[in-house]
Amino acid sequence: MEPSKVLLLGNLEYPLTTALLEILRSSSGRRPTQLQLESLKLEAPFRNVEISQIVSDSRPQLILLILPPCDDSSSETLVQEIRSAAPSASLIVAIQNCRPEKMLKLLEGGVADFLAFPFKAADVLPRIWRVLDHGPDSKSLTRKLKMKLGLRQLIGASPVFLNELNKIPLVANCDVNILITGETGTGKELCARAIHYLSSRASQPLIPINCGATPIDLLENELFGHERGAFTGATRSQPGLVQEASGGTLFLDEIDCMPPLAQVKLLRFIQEKEYRPLGSTKTRKADVRIISATNTPIEEAVRDGKFRQDLYFRINIIPIKLPPLRDRPDDIPLLTSHFVNKYAAEFGKRVDGLSPQAMRSLKTYHWPGNVRELEHIIERAIALSDKSLLHELDVPTSTVTDDAMISFQQAKAKMVKDFEVTYINGLLLAHQGNITRAAQVARKNRRAFWQLIRKHGIDVNKFKPTTSPM
């Protein structure tokens, strides 16, 4: 196997350069790596032919660029010059304290990945090898196919949605941790799956876990596993999800619900790439990318001391915020068409679309359950209808009507009732009939929430998932 040629560009007096160089030299016995070192003083003018000449003459497969903190546009200029001088080489930037918006600009400029200080060999070396194995030459028909498959479930054309969607191809191959935020039903898991399947980890597992749906006393065991005899009933060893996701991606949904002890262990794993199963005296290593998601303002949990600030900074290297459906009503026809085609084919029916009145009803609804609620409404309508065109009564939503013949109090009471029914239905739909979780999101105690359900005669069972017969 011919060794890979790596060019390190950085000021030898800069701590990041010396730390990274030490790791690279220590790796020579594990994988053939030829290192050519050039000292570059980054305070020199960037439009200097010397920089381009160094890169061009070296003809490296990978360039490691050490940058000082991103505080101006000089780093973007340097990246552009290096990419022009070596278009066939992959570029990894080592940096300290870089803002997310600056990282996105550097990704747009051609950076493949980022290394953050302090460096750990267990983090740095797999990233370097992964970039070498999936360099620019691999971006061919396979890459285009992955783009199509990875993003086809995320549908929309509104600017507020495309602004977040366009980040996905940029951050997919960059191995930094990502925090996806958005209301329930906005497509956070679809977004995580798109990032995974567009990344160089696509051939490895994507393992999701819902931290809010996993009992607190079992979450640590689910993540890190246990040894035989670790607790009563542990008759055999069991690997955790971290081990199952090794080489791939771990998706932590509702991470704001993670208990304090699990937060401590997750933080250590992210920092050191190592963990210890319950009941074990030995540490284990795993190369895993972390994508997290939350449907609540996690910053409030940080301020209240319920979520560790240092862990928040570690999982939120690049944020992606998915907008609610009510903020992109022009996407409703696109989404509706997609779901109509999907479920008409699934149920073996011919459905051409919706009437103008039905579409107007969907576009004026406030969608507390977001895209997931829209999908369920279309699915139910097609399942129950034998028409080729769905009408307003086929897609019932709670909309404001013009009741000019009733009193103010009557109109107010009607709107309150309609809101409560719609809101409760949306929560139960989003949480598959789980009253406890729906009450938590509504910030009401379970008994009060159950009384509202009884008040409006809502059948909780219809929201619970059905089990297919064996």
C-alpha cells in the first residue's frame, strides 16, 4: 500500500501545530503516512505566491491547516488560495474557538473537516483516515445518488427551510457534533438520517435513541452497556448503543431529558472517545459521531442547571434549527402532494389531489403537530376515502370560522374549545397517545391534562400505534 502524503501548514511556535504534529508522528506505526512539514506564519499576507507554490509543489493528498481563532475573513482567503493551488487534495482545518457561522463559510470554501483543540489521537487519526479514504475523487455518481436519497424526505422550497436544509451537505462529511432543534414533528430524525447517509460513515450504523422515552435508570445502561453481574438480573454482558454505533452515528433525540449522571458520562465519551460499561473495570474506545436533537429551548435547561453547559457546548458545534410548518405555509402543497402519492400507492388507490377548498383549509391551519400531523391527516383521508379528489371534509382541521350571528362570549368559548381540541389532538398524535409525555410538553400535570381529554371526549387509543398481526 502506497503511503498517503500529508502536508501540515502551520506556525511551529503555535501550540496547536506542535500538538497535532506529535499525534501524526506517533501514528506512523499504525498506518503508512508520509508527512511533509512546512512552517507557515499565518500573519503574513495571504495573497503571497509562496503559499500557493508550497502547496502546489508538494502535491499532497491531504492538507492540515492550522489556523488562529477565526476573527476575520483572512482565514477564508487562505482557504481559497490553498484550494486553488491543490484542488484534488482534501483540506482539514485545525482551529480553536471558531463560531458556527464561520465554520459554515469555511465548509462552503472547500474544507472537509475540523479538528478542535485539545487534540486526542482517538479523534484526530480516524478523521484523517476517513477523509483520505473519501477524498474529492470519490464525489462522483455515488455522491450524487447519496445526495438524492439522503435529502428526498426533506421537502420544501421556502427560504426559511432551505436556509437550514442547505447546511446538511456541508456538514455531512465534516465530523463535528450537530444539535438539531425544532418542534415535535418538524423532521429532526429525518435531518439526522440525511446527515448520516451523506457522510463517509454511511456504510456504518445509524443508531437512534429517544432519551425522553427511555427510563432514567436504564438510559446509562442503554448507552454504555453492562458486564455480567453488574446488577441484579444481569446474567450476561450486554453491549451498549455506543458500541453498536461504532464507526457510525449515534442520534440522541430529546437529549434535554438526559439525567445528570448520564450527561457526565456522555461528556467524557465525547471528550476522550472512551467509556466504561456498568460493572466493568476496563475502559473501551469507540469512534462515534454524535447528532443530538431537542424540541425544547435547551438553553433554558442550561440556565436552570438541568443540563450541563460544557456538554451543551460539545454537542452544539454546528446548530440546525428546523422551522415549524406554520412558518412555511407555501410548502404545504409540496408536502401534501408527496404524502398523497405515497399513501395512494401504499393503499392501492387513485387519488389525484385535493380540492382548492381543502388546500385552503390546510394552509390556514396552525399545525401544532407540524409535518408529522399533516402526514397523518393525509394518510387517514386516503385510507377512509374512495374519491379521486379529497375535499375539505376529508381533511378535517380546526379553522376559524366567520360566526357573525353569535355573541362575543359564545365565539370566544368556541375558539377556546377548538384550540384545546386541536392542541390536545396534536400532542397526542405527536407522542403516539403517550399522555405523560404530552402533558410534560404542555407543561401541565398528568391529572389536569387527562381531565381536559375527558372534557372533550377525545379517544386516546386512536393515537396509539397499532401492532401488525404476525
